[in-house]
Amino acid sequence: MAILETRQLNKRFGGLHVTGNVDFALQPGEMHCLIGPNGAGKSTFFKLILGEHLSDSGQILYDGADITRAKPFERIRRGISVKFQVPGIFRELSTRQNLTIALQHHVSPQVLSEEIDRLLEFLKLADDRDKQAGNLSHGQKQWLEIGMAVALKPQLLLLDEPTAGMTPDETYATGAMLQDLNRAGMTVLAVEHDMAFVRQIAHQVTVLHLGKIFAQGTIDEIVADERVAAIYLGESDA
């Protein structure tokens, strides 16, 4: 059974059909990337999954349960976590304090410090544990928010352009982190533009275009698809 599934999902804003009858399935343990040109409907699709937008019609199923009308916090309680493109960290607090806030209601006080130290090592932030989060590099801020998202130990991690603004080395390190999380059992769905990153992590790739699923397959199949190249070059309105 799919961990996440959408059935005939639709969303309109005025006369604009931004999500059109989307049938999508994400399998447990999968690392899946959503790609597509600007305006393809990727962000809207993500916000529908998270409950930030409510669909006009269709269904969203998570782990077999209908969450189409569930509130965002209810979806998080069920095991969904998210990292947005712009880091939502507490800039005035230290790196360690940020992780403390994320973890404090989810682990017992006896193991809180140990769990924070484990996360700091995993995120390559142990040497910056006492640094004010606002003074971290851009890539480190992204890693810190990934840490705050995975602190909840979600079944499904949603990532909105997690490598935006990163150097190639930081991008690769981010991919390695996500692969480690995936090996530990976490399912990952990422919206991403960086094709090197997509090639690094994705088991499957879905291309959205004009609010509809345009193509699906492995990264090699997608890259070889001339129709996909055409929509990125603006040569097709299919």
C-alpha cells in the first residue's frame, strides 16, 4: 500500500487550474523527486499534501487514511514532516537551542541531550552547536532545518528545494544525509531543480507540467525523454 496517494486531485485559483486530476502514489521507503518548469504546480501540490491549501475535489490518502480535509497539525501528528525552501529557524538562538525546541516534546528529558548530540553530529554541526543560528552559513541553516524536521522521526519527509543556494559540495552532502535517513526507513518526497541532486537521490521522478503529471520514471528515463526536454526549453505546451 502506498504511504501517500492522491486520487483525481484538483485545485483552481479563479480560472487557473493549477492541479489537474493528479493521480500520484508514493511507496514506503521510496525517495521520489518532483520536477517541472516554473509554474508547473509543484508548490501547490506540496501545499495540498500539507493541508495549507484544500483541494476543490479528489482525495489525499496517507498510510491508507483519508486526510483530504485534515488540518496541517493533524497531518504532522500522523507522521508527515516538512522542510521548506527558506529555512524557518530561530536565528537569535544557538544551533543547539534550535534542536532542543524541535526535540523537547518528543523525547524524554533523560535522553534529550544525547539525542541532540547525535543530531548535531549527523548534521555536521557539532562544531557550531553554540553558534547563533543566524550566523551559520546558508547551507548549514538548511541542514539545521532538516534536523528540526527529522527530529520528529517522521515516516514521510517532504522537502521543498532543500539544496537551493547550496554549493555543489553542500548539495552532495545533503543528498548523503537524506540517503542515510532513507536507509533508516524514512520515505522522502522532494521538489527540486538541481538535476545532479535528483540523480543522486531519486528512485523515481515525477514531472509536473501545467498542473498535471507529464511523465514518470527513473532519472535516466526522464532525462532521455525528449518531451521533457521540450517543456523545459519552452517548446511544448502539451
